[in-house]
Amino acid sequence: MRTRTAVALSAAPAAVAALLLSASPGQAASAPAGSAPAACDASQLTVRARAVPGRPSVIRLQVTGHGRACAVDRIPTVTFGDLDGAAQPVPPGGSGPYRLGAGRTAYAAVRTVADPADPEARRAATLTVSADPARSGRTFTAAALGAGGAIRVWEPVTTWWQPSAAAADRAIGLSR
């Protein structure tokens, strides 16, 4: 499984502003000039994950902000049980902030394996999702995800956070 190096979000406003300016167009929500949001506290977020019905190798993710607007990493960190590494971002890119408005939800999709019948696919009992690579995140069992007894994993990919579930599905190659 390939890995990506996680870079922690900086709480320093100047660093957050610089990262917002370097984000790909349409990938990071914009913040008003001069008002870079602070990194979200875990207590400000609710993270959810669920397998797409009929497609247990695709997991939809949601992160919802509570309280004030804040920033999560633009790429969710997704790891699998005791397997080494994390899902790779699609499109490729590095860490940076994604502005999550108060009461707003962002969506991402994870493809855990391209071919579920692939004999090289490994199995994991859990999937962990973090909106910030510096934090441990929330762990879901395969059964809780609706993925059966195990999550099949081989070269997993994840989308960047998107403003809608349909946008996340399109970014991972699902039509909706």
C-alpha cells in the first residue's frame, strides 16, 4: 500500500492564509480577505463514514463543523487497521486547509480497492478517518461501515473534501 506524508495544519494565521492562497481553484473554500480560519478542534467536528450500497469498496465520508467556522485538512487522512500507510489523494496534492463553515458539512469518497477480487488485496477490520493528520481521528469497524466482515484494501485513494456528496462521487469516478 502506498503512503502519503501527512503535514500538520498550522494554527498560525499567516501560514493558514498562505496555504489557502496556494490551494487549487475550487478545492478549498475561500475565506474573506484577512480572516484565515483557525484549525478545527476535534470537539467542533462530527466525522461519519459509510460504504456505498452495493459497492463495499467505496466509502463516503462526511465531516460536519459545529460552532464557528474553522479549517480541516483539505485531504482526509484515511488509514486501515494495522496496515501501513494511508489512502492517496485524488487528485494528487499536499496538505492544506479547507474552510468548513459553521454548521456546514464537507464530503469525500474513498476507494479502498480497484478490484475486490484482486488476490493481492489485503483485509482490514477497521478504517480510521481524520480531518487533521495531526490527530488520531475516528475509527469505524467494517461491519459498522456496511462493508461486511473486512475491508478489502489495495492502493486506496481518497478525494479531497468536496462541498457535496455528488461532487465527491464524481471525483472518485462514480456517476450520480
